[in-house]
Amino acid sequence: MDFAVEDRFYTALSAVISARLGAEHPCAMATANAARSPSSRNVNAAHQELERLDSGIRKEVEQELETWMRGDI
């Protein structure tokens, strides 16, 4: 597992979600935890919170994240 890549991914994801839904949103907090420590437990929790998002919001987050991460791809 490449922690540096996962750290950047979850850091960007957390920033996008925090900007859209607020830093106290469960998904923002879960992705921030995954960014700080990309353990299986934290990554799974982040994915579970992502799945709980409204599909329209999740799609918007994914599109914005793609823009943020374009330099890493």
C-alpha cells in the first residue's frame, strides 16, 4: 500500500467534503481520519460514510476531487 498516495487522496477528499458539507460532517471527519492514518479500519469507515452521501452530492464530490487530484494522476 502506498501511504503517500492514499494520504494525498484522503486529504483532498476531506477538503472537498469539508468545503461542501462542513468539517464536522461525519464523512469529512472519516476522510480526515483516513488521511491522517490510512489503516484499513479508517479507510473502510471513510468509504462507508461516502456511501451514505446522497448520490448527487457524491457525484459532485467525485468530480471536484478529480479536478483536485489531476496533478497526481
